[in-house]
Amino acid sequence: MPDIALQDLSTSVLINDSQENLSAFLHRGLLYTERRQWQQAMFDFEAVIKLDRSVALAHVNLGLIFMLNMGQNYEAIRMFSNALRVDPTYIRGYICRAQAYRNVSI
């Protein structure tokens, strides 16, 4: 079923790639993440941020890809910090940033 969901989300994005369809990019990015298709996930999370910089979840998910799959902790810290700038109450942003800072100090 994830293949059908991915197909439907991709069709949705082809029909409408504007801010009103931002959730299609976000959900497709999450599906790509589940499938470990990191580059495609990054593309979709970056698209979300271009459409609306205030979506903290997109910043955090990009940061997680940088930290966990690319070993780029400083870039991850930057993404987690961006998430916290747009939503200072987003607990996951603090937890993820703390882990990235810990990784840098090891």
C-alpha cells in the first residue's frame, strides 16, 4: 500500500505544487523516509520549507536525515535550530539538537 500512497501523493504534487498542497510534499517526504530514500525525502522536505518556512516538522526531518544518515551533525544542528526558531515549543527539535551536539562532542 505505501507504493499506492506514494503514487497518489506524487500525482497530487504534479497537479498542484503550490502552498495549498504543501501537505502532499510533507507526507511524501515521510513516506520516502520510511523507505530510506533519503535524497527524495530531502527534496520534499526542502520543498515544504520553500513553500512555508514555518513548518518545524520539515526542518526536523531534514536535520534527522543529515544527522543519522549523512553524518553531518553541524548541518543537522542548523536545521534543528531553524525548527526551534519557527516553533520554540517544539520539544522534538530540542531533543534532536541535543543529540546532534552530543555527536559533535564525541
